[in-house]
Amino acid sequence: MHAATLMNPYFAVIFTSKLKQPATGYAEMAAKMEQLAKQQPGYLGIESARDTALGITISYWASEQAIKDWKNQLEHQLAQKLGREKWYQHYHVRVAKVEREYEFNHMDDVL
């Protein structure tokens, strides 16, 4: 899913990960967490890509407090625990403040 252009500034949580194999149940939990995140105050959007070597998920938030609230949400905490125990070989989380953005879209030129 492509996140819409947002009003600056906002915050991005960049989550990169490598899964253990097999990762039974991971895709279902990831889909559930995406739906739950969408219900959280301050949630702005998400973009995600995964191949066999690396997964990258970027979630967008209105404030650092919204990020903290999401991290501490009870169902999300359970998913984090299961991730450490069952699914992730490695992950890295980065939080960034987005102050500027731009994009190119070749399809904008097609009439």
C-alpha cells in the first residue's frame, strides 16, 4: 500500500527485518497488526515490501506520542513478543521525523 502525501512534519517508523524459516503464522499476524494500527489515534499510513532476504515496513504517524502508544498497545505487544520468539532472526527499528518529501510518477504524464 502506498501512503498518501502527508502534511509535514510527521514521523516514520522504519522497521527492517529478516525472518526465520518457516515463518508460519507471520503473514496473518502482520495483516492483523496493519488493521489494528489503522485504528490507532495518530496513524497516517503504511508502506511495506518483503522478499526472501529482507522485509521493510514504514508506518507513518502524526506524533512521537502516537508511536509510543502504538508500541505499548496490548495486542501489538503480544505480536512483538511472538516476533522475537517465533519469527524474526533479526530486526531493526528507526524512528525519523519527516520534514520534507517529494515524488515522481511517470503515470502523471499519461493522459
